[in-house]
Amino acid sequence: MRKIHFTKMVASGNDFVLMESGNAGLARKICDRKYGVGADGLLVLEKSKVADVKMRLFNADGSEAEMCGNGARCVALYANKKIVYIETKAGIIESRVSKDYVKIRLTDPKHIKLDIPITINKRKIKVNFVDTGVPHAVIFVQGLENIDVAGLGRIIRYHKAFSPRGTNANFVETLSRNSLAVRTYERGVEDETLACGTGSVASSVIFALKTNTEDKILVHTRGKEVLAVYFRKKGRAFSNTWLEGKVSTVYKGVICI
């Protein structure tokens, strides 16, 4: 049995365990909410030749994701520097830290598709798609509180329209001309989470295209915190895309494996 030091952190309700080494098997054990520490994902920090630190994210099911917005914000606060560059599989992420607020600059959104027709439970609906480091489907709804996010999200996550990678699924309700409420079913966690950083950005990007919005967009998450999304928009192209919100360290500990 070996002892492993870890740090538990949370960003807008998305919780993570940070360690300096780890793999898929360890992630499944650590993230288990009954027999482990409990988390949405395991963040493994490694040395980088091209940035300040390399971040790897293992989801609760052991799968490895290319990128995680809220995870990157946790890593930035953990690094204890005002400006931190983080290497991810999706590219280099720039982050800026101001006390307990962290904002990150994501890779440019790509593969944008609007109004994709799909059939769910014998009903035809239209969904939107964008890759913000990881794939996201975006569905606009009314009565967000009454949506079966776990059930519908799972169907969309595995829908053939998004094979073979699958997708995260975001259900979005418009609150005002520059604010949204978003609930997300996360691929890899395989359930609804209290927040999703890249999902908040994806929802904002699609909203901006559909409403021709160029202002900062505020995203109200299931965890009751608000994330801010900034971007530069030119036609259907987005650049200089930032995500900002609060991050906190919950506790540090040692687990015996």
C-alpha cells in the first residue's frame, strides 16, 4: 500500500483531485464518490518543455480528455503564479490569476455546425455543435429546470451524429441578451455536472452566432456560480476566447492505495 499526496479543488462546482502522477486506473479509484476521494476528474501535473506545466485530465470513468476549462483554471491557481501557460492535448492554454478568480484563454472554437437535425425518442430536434478543445453539442430549451439532462444527455452523447468521439451535451436557456443558464451532461463523467467550462464557452459561442451578440456573456451554472465568457467574433470565426470564474482549494490530503 502506498501513500499519495493530493489536493482537492473546485471551480464553479466542477471538482477535481490534483496529483503529480496518475493514470486511468487511479482516476477511477480516486474519483469514486463512495470509495475514493470523489471528483469529476483527476488532474495529473507533469513537466512541460513548451509551457509552465503539462496538464492531463482523466475523467471519472478513466477516459482521458483533450482539455478541461475548469480543470485548467484549477491548475492555474495551484501553480501560484499570476500568469501560467498550461500544455494540454488541445494546445497551450494561457491563464491569469487574480486572488481567487482565474481566467483562461482557450484554443479557438472550431468545427461549428448549426441546426443539425437528429432524432431522439422518435422526435426530431435540432442541435448545434462546436469544438472548444473538446466536442460539445448545444441545445436551446425552455424550462431548463424540468429537462432530464442525464437521460437526454446520455442519448445525445452517444448519438451516431457525433460518432466516433461522442460529445458533451449542453442544454441552454436564454435569460437575457447576454446571459444564459446552462446544464451539461459531461462525456467521461457520464452524468450531469455542476458546471462545465468548455461547455459554457460552447454555449456562448453558439448563442453569439444565433443572436449576433458580441458582448461578454454570463453563464449561470448548475452550481449557482456565474462564469464570464469573452471573445472576438468575425463572421462565424471566433478568436481571443476567454473563460473567467472563481476557483478554490477545498483541502489537501493523503490517500492510501
